Amino acid sequence: MVFMVGTPLTVHAQEQAANATNSTEKTGNLAMEPPSQNETGANETDNVFKILPDNTFKWSEHREILPYNYAQVTTQPAPVYKAPWNDLSGKKPKRTLDGGFIWVSLESPIPINSGNFTWYHINRREFLEQAYLSFFQVSTFKGINFREQPLEGTYGWLVLDTYTSSTPGKQEYIDGELIEKHTLVKILETRMVNGQKWLRLAANKWIDGRRVALITRPSRPPKIPEMAKWIDVNLYEQVLEAFQGDKLVYATLISSGLPEFETPTGIFRIWGKVRMAKMSGGEKGVDYYFLEDVPFHMYFSAGIALHGAYWHDNFGMKQSHGCVNLAPRDAYWLFNWTLPVAPPGKFVKTSRANPGTFVYVHY
């Protein structure tokens, strides 16, 4: 799977990517019965095995994962004041937010009306007018816990809304079945057509392999001890898989670094963890970013980390400045599974007595 944000796609894929950019998909565990498998597809059901996005998850009920609501500062420069004034005459801002991709966390999701202004409380003694903010539904996507839901065979997630085709090599937009982004499907057969990989999901139902991020179940690298916990980050597929020794425990989609900010490859160990912290970097007016209260940092290579991302739902496509973005629910699971153990409010570094989980990053 080779898509990334900014990569030229087919006309249909461009339309789907545009629709996907601001959409929020949710992952659940509603599965259909898998079709019988054989090489020819004869006597197979035409039902695709799929684990569909879940529309039941509500962030307001899971503050143990994300305690805040978030908003993007889309109108800049944005003056921040120490109080929600009803008259700005003579009032000087405490600071100004500008120059790039900026998100703030809200002390309360409830707006404050003061005179002709509507304000949000963003930090202690810091208030920002609603006119400078845009709101986004945080992704509720979640990967697969194989201890809870064992799956045999080959699986992958659709990274764009996709229509099936009756034959490999031919894309159909009217007669095919529409499968929505972030649905997990079972792969029954792979076929190359004119140098392009096509995947069969059921009798007479094929999809373009470039639209699928596969769970590959790789072999454990020899440098990683036999029974150790380790994380496989596949930059080609944009998939993360967590292992205990040689047993697959969890798998999910990621968003790694864009070509100009490539995620480093190699075998690493998590060297530091913190549950929530600000992230910022880049040059103002060029590639500057400022993100408040980013959840579940797991640093493995200098300042490069696995962490939750509340500001997009493009998991399965490259998007970051080098870190490995995870949907918040996945980041929560991974943070609690990995070593070292990090209590709330503390940045914890590894030691000989408290070593970090292995991380293998590769194409």
C-alpha cells in the first residue's frame, strides 16, 4: 500500500481522499461471516468478510483516554486574552497564536458569551474568541486486539472509500459494492494485473491493492529476544503490529512522516514516555506546528515518538513531521502495553532496571 497525503492518485482516489480528509470514521467489531476459500472462487458467497467502523463510540464517555476537547486555530493571528472581555477597547492580548498549524485544548467545551463575543477557555487565565477557531470530530478509529478477537488469514484496512470490481484490473463505480474507509477486510487471493496488485475479497469482488493497508505478520528480527515485547512499524503499509515474542497481539493503522520528514528506520527501544504534553516545531510561516496536550508519547529515536493524533483521521496515509501518528484509542492501548511504565503526569526515562519496548521501523 503506497498512498500518502500529497501523493498523486487516480481521479477517483483523489475524490475519495478529498472526502476522507475531514471525515471521522469509527472502528468496531461488527463482522460478517467469512466466505469459504478456494482458488477459483466457485461456490463462494458474495459476502465480504469485514469489520466495520463503529458508530457507537462517544468521546464524552471516555475522558480517561482524552480528557480535553480540541480546536484548530484557523484564523491567524489569533489574540489570546487573560479574561473573556465584553469590550476589547484598550485591552492587550496576553499572547498571539500565528504562523502555522496550531491546535489548542479546551479547559471546557462550553462557550462563554460576553457581550457581542463568544469565548473559549483554553488554558489557565487564557481565553480565545470562537471566531478564530474551527472544530473537528476526533477520530474514533481503533485497530484489532488479537487476544480478544483472533483472526486467521490475511487482513487489511481500506484507507479510502472503495468500490469492488467484478474482475481484477477493472475499476467499477456503479455496480460494485462500496466499502467505506477504515473497514477491515479479509484477503482471499492476490493477483497482478499490468504490474498492479489486485485483491479478492469474495466471489467476483476485487479491489485495487493500493487502497488497502495490509497486516503482514512479519518475522521477529534476530536482534530482538525471543519472548520480548516488540513493535513492528511498516512504513510501506502504514501499519503497526505489536508482538509478544512471535505472537501477534495488536495491529492498527498509522500515519508516519511525509517524504520531506521521513520517519527513521532501524531497530530502536522506547527511551521515554509521557501521557500528555505539548508538541511544537518547524519554522513559522513554513512548516511550523504547535499542538497542545498531545496524548501518549512513546519516544524511540531522539525526538521521534509514537503518539496519539487528535487532529486528523487519515490513518493509513503518511502525514506527520516524522513521528508515528496513532488514533487516540490505539495510542492509549499501546502506551499502557509498552515499557517503561509511566504514571500520570510524569515523564519516565528507561533504565537498566526499567528498559523500553523494542521498535522495528522499516519499509
